[in-house]
Amino acid sequence: MKDKQPSVSHDRLLHYLQELYQAAGLSAADADVCAQCTVKTNLWGVDSHGVLRTPVYIERILKKAINPTPEITYEANAEGPFSLMNGDGGMGYVVATRAMEAAIEKARRFGIGIVLVKNSNHFGAASLFTRMASDVGMLGAAVTNVKPNIGMPGAKAPVTGNNPLALAAPIGQPYPFSLDISMSAVSGGKILLAQKKGEKIPDTWAIDADGNPTDDPFKGFAGILLPTGMHKGLGLSFFIDIITGVMSGGPFLQDLKSMYKHADEPSLTSHLLMAIDPAMFQSRESYEERIAAWAAMIKATPMTDPSKKQIIPGEIEYMIEQTRKAEGIPIPPELIMDLTALEERLGLSEHLPVNE
Amino acid sequence: MKDKQPSVSHDRLLHYLQELYQAAGLSAADADVCAQCTVKTNLWGVDSHGVLRTPVYIERILKKAINPTPEITYEANAEGPFSLMNGDGGMGYVVATRAMEAAIEKARRFGIGIVLVKNSNHFGAASLFTRMASDVGMLGAAVTNVKPNIGMPGAKAPVTGNNPLALAAPIGQPYPFSLDISMSAVSGGKILLAQKKGEKIPDTWAIDADGNPTDDPFKGFAGILLPTGMHKGLGLSFFIDIITGVMSGGPFLQDLKSMYKHADEPSLTSHLLMAIDPAMFQSRESYEERIAAWAAMIKATPMTDPSKKQIIPGEIEYMIEQTRKAEGIPIPPELIMDLTALEERLGLSEHLPVNE
């Protein structure tokens, strides 16, 4: 009884989501991309970015805030190592997947491939795309801009987004090195949790709505999230916004829209997807030998508790994936209700296969 | 009397350092690069990486731990957007300057240019090189690996370096956007300062030598620095080590050497320098207009104190530069003694022009 929540097997959830996205108007191929992205994210334990987001994505597709049948094209420099792609307002999953496929092809030719994307939407967990690179033996990087939601002490409004950054690398383990971080110190969810527990929050998490330091989770949640590492996270977020929104020709900073507050409008998000061949300057065997030594060196770190080992980013996600492949993906009851309502609205014959 | 320290005018310091580096065996051109890099760093107020490092660099040159006359060559893919350069054990300033010059040339042709560097040494402040890019209207990125000096709670030894990252972009202001951060929460110097002041340190700064949390600045300084944002900074450091040391064929993690503890040996540091043309997908005028709007939007952030404005990274360095160009660069008395000793040893006719 360690898990009292209802759950769904990952392969049945995959099939269900394919049907759902197709019923919402996506092609079979694009619906498959969306389903795969969602299920992977939940298998890694990143529930904040998995099936929890499906209802809002489907709503946005039905309202045409997300274009269900985008024509994704190169806008510039199609043949070079660095291209601009127009996502035509499509699903972020679909657009970013296409862009990373292109970046990987470029990296095979040039050692590096970068695809900058404009006119896209929320793409879920950034590591979905960097892991496409590590799956084929490459390094991957992915960033996106989002509407402003972080600020510094002394500011009465958010100045920039928590603009996520993901990085991945094959390291000769059953899992890749995979880092997926946002530029806020913590997520809003973590402050809500402190509210529920009746705990104070560290003064590095948030400021109140007037820009003053606070340890009160209610004032913090009503206020502004602080950047991770203060000026460090702020600066990283700024640069991500420049290299995505400013450079792509899309909106940036306050001109970006929230997919929640502006449910009827395309987000016009810009992403940048990069792939690098780590074996470009040595044989593949040499890279594999060296990166295995790198991982082994990390694992050899002497620990306070000798029964423990230093964790490598990506390792925890792998362990959760093993468990969830065996035991299913937990689904909160409210989400079941939302999905059931969508099924009915779309006239779907299939139902969410909970606990089957 | 706001500044009781002795000081040196920046142009006289520049000339003095040119003479000093040349006397130590560098060519006139390379000595000029070293002097320029040093003086710029001090003008920005980054005194930890300015002339304070000159004695150790010169010592290392005299011991041939740093090669005074390196033959810096491409090792692979010289003509492509992404090349490997061999620094031949030269001064980090000289090698990284050469590499960024090459990256900028590549970016003019391909939109992006990356030069990975092996066999280099400590290169000072990473923003020295990213600002070369922003000076010519490009985005710049620079990273380097360094010997392990950060670790996570539960580890009894550092696992990876605080591997610095710098990013720059021209933003239509008298200063570029310029971020230069390391992956530790704070520098060791900040913990020493807490010791002197008799203050406790936050538990996010360091762990003791056994891997346990501590608020004691003595235990923290004798222990291990924590990463900025914990797993966030750790993961960024790991990726920087992969993309520099592992990928270049150079040493990584524990195989890297400290320039202090291994004063007689080359550090064999690897760097990666990247330049990107931000106007690749739009006219230069359009980029300039958009980035000016971006900076203006940041400056329009409503502030708790309406007389203040949101700071952009790079702005503080610019303000310090104006002051120091007028009032000189402060030099600690101990450093004057170290430099004077070097002058004598090298038979330099010129003396450090303090307060002249």
C-alpha cells in the first residue's frame, strides 16, 4: 500500500494518449510523438511535466491556440550547421522533436548542429529532446524562453522567465547524463507544499509582491520566484532569452504569453536545440572509454556513508523508470476526471485504462 | 580617503605588465595579450582574477610549467565551424584569445564558430574572451574545466570543479550583457571573510571535510565548497567537464592539476570558446532594434525603490571601469611586495608605478 494513487501501465497510457491527441486533430505520427513524450516524462518521475499537462495542451489544440497540423519549415540557412525553423504554432513536443532530429543530422555532417525555433509552444520537459541526442551517441542541449516569472529582490514584478536548460551526454551507463533545470531557485509547487506543511521558506526562494525578502510561503507564492543562485540564474535566464526570442525574431520577456493566462493564444515560444558529436576529435571507442572512466571516477568519490555512491544526473530518473515500468504510472484522481471529461467531449471510444 | 590602498593607473599598469611578461620570456605580442587581459579584469573590479594572479603566472612561466613560446595549432577540422586547437601548454590568456579570434572568424562564415582547446592553462576571467565576441557584435560563450573543488553533502572529497561559464551579448548599451559565473555557491574567499568577521555561514556554502552540513566558516573552509543551486550547479559543472576535458582528449575531474599545488606542472586545462552571430537570421538593424527593446524592457521593471533600476549583468563592471580609469586600480601591499621581488629577479628596469 505504499502507493494508494490509481495508476496506469505505461504502454496502455501511450496508446490512450495517441488516440486522444489524434481525436483532437493531430496526425497519427504527431499524436504518437505527443504520447511518447508524455509517457517518457512520467516514467522518469517528472510528473509536473507529464500527463498532468495533457488536458491544457488538448484544450489549446481544440481552441487552435496550438496549430494541430503545422507546416514546420526552415526559415533560413537550411543547409548550414545553424538553421532557423518556423514551428507554425504547432505542439511544442512535435516542433522541438523535429528540430532536434534536424540538429542531430547537422551534427553528423559538421560535428555540431543547431536549430533555432520560432513560433512554437510549451514543449514539456526539455530533457525529452536532449535525450534524443544522447540516445544516438551525441551531446544534446535544449533551451526555451517562457513568460517572465522570476525576479530579484527589490523588483515588484518578474523580469524574466525561469527559462529551462537541459543537457545530456551518453556516458556508457544504462542511463545518459541528463540534467534538466529551470532558472528559478524552486518551483511554485514547492512553496505551496510549505504552505500545506505550515513551514517557513528560506529567503532564497521568493520575494513578496513588493519585492521584499520573505520567509512566509503565502507571501512568497503571491510574490515572485527568485532565480537559482540569484544573479547566476538571472543571468543565465537573460542569455537564454536573447539566444532564443531575440535572435529568432519571436517575442521575448514581457511579450511572451502564458499558456494558462492566455489559453486562446499561441505562445510563440522560441527554442534552441543543439547536438554535438563528442567523438568528433577522437575515435568513438576512445570517447566511450574516456567517458566510462569519467563516470567511474565520479562513482569512486569517497562518501560519508560508505554504502552510498555519488549520484550522476539522470540516474534517479532511470531508477524511477524501472519501477514505473513494472508498477505503472500514478495518476492523481483530479486528472482522471479531467481526462474523462475530454474523452467524452472528443467522443473517444477508449477510456483511461486506470488500474487495468 | 575612501580608498586607502595604493593604486596604479591602468595605462601605466598595462605597460609595466607588458615589460614583466616579456622579461619572463613571452613574445612582445603575447606579453601584450597578457597585460591587456590583466588590466581589463581589474578595471571591471574582478580583482580576484586580475594582477593578483600575475606572480603565480610568472612563476609558472619561469618554471616552464607554462610554455612561454607555444606553437598554437589546429589539431582537427581546421576549416569547419567546430575545430580542435592545441594550446601547446601556453599561457591561458594567450591560448584562449587565439581560440576566440578563430571562433569569431568561423561565426562570420557559418553563423556559429566553436573552438575546443586542449593543453592550455588557467585563463583568468572567462568573460575576457566572451567580451571579444560582444565587442564585434556577436554572442560569446566560454567554459573551462578546473581541478575538482566542489562536492555534494554526503561526499568526503570534491567531485568536480567549479568550472566557470561566461556569456556575453551586445545589447546597444555602453556595456555588453556579460555574465561570468562559477559553479560553486560562493568562492573560498567569501568563507574566509566570514571567518574574519566571526560570522556563521549559510548551510548552502560548504560542507565539512567529512561531507556533513556546517555553518562554521573554519570547518567549511577546511571542507568542500557546495555547488550553486546544489544539483543544478553540480550538473552544469559535469557537462562542462565532458564538453571540454573528455571531448578534447585532455584530462578531466581528478586528473586535472591545480596551478598552486602543482606549480611545476602544466595544468593541461581544456576550454571551449563559442561565437554566434545574433544577426544571422535578421538584419543587423533589426537585431540592434530588438536587443535595445529587450534592455529597455528590463530597465522598465517596477522597483520597490522607484529611484532604482534593475541591473543588467555587465553594468556594474562598466561603472567600476569608469571609476578606476579615473582613479586608478587598487593594489594590495602584499602584491606590491611580490611584484617588486619579481622585478628584481627578472632584472626589470621598470618598477610598479604605484601612486604615480
